[in-house]
Amino acid sequence: MRRALLDTDILSEVTKAKDAAVVRRAHAYVASHGRFTFSVVSVMEVVAGYSQRQAEQKARQFLEMARRSEVLALDATAAELAGRMLADLRRAGTPIGVPDTMIAATAIHHALPLVTGNTSDYDRVRSAGYPLIVETWREPT
């Protein structure tokens, strides 16, 4: 199993143990790499979700897991790429959320496949000509 960037939806599924296939692959990933890899943008999205629901204990548990994980920052190069991607998608009439462009740009910048269940949005990124590799853990192994 190769190193990959986990999208926010996959992190959510792992923490909730919603999908057995996702949980199995998550365990295999950690066994192979020792920790998860995800974007600082996912940290913002997950903390915002828990905070909105006033689930502070869950936010703290997630942040503890994040401290044990590889959290990739959005640097200037990835931010520029995200901005160009966002503009291209808007111009084409196929926009996706700003956080998703940041996550996609981070994956591209670090040459990592993006593990997501949100393949339809990220397929728009690929259709716009960006070299994003998309994988899903929802399918049975």
C-alpha cells in the first residue's frame, strides 16, 4: 500500500468506523506507514464540524490523532495551484468547494494519490487537466 493523502470524508469514516472496507484499509495503511497522512485543511474541516455540534471531546480526540499523524501544510506553491484550479473549475462551470481545491492541490504538490469517497468532485479536477490521482477505500479489497 503506497503513501497517500486522506481526504476529510475518509478521516471521518475512519473515526466513526462507518464502513468496514474503509476501516480495514485504514488499519492496513497504518500498519504499512505507521500513521495517517492528511491536509491541514482536513484538520480545519473536522474541528469545525465537531465545534459546530459542540462535541469538544471528539474534537480533542481527533486533534490527538492528528498529532500522531503526518499533517501536510498548505504552502505557497500548493495555495497557488489551488487558486488556479478553483478559477479553472469556476470558469468551466464545474466548481467544487474551496477546501477541496486546497486538498487536491496538496495531493498534487506532494505527488500523492488522494483517498476519498468524494470521487465526483475530484473527477472535475482531473477533467480540468490536473494530474490528481484519486483512490477510494470504500470498495472491497
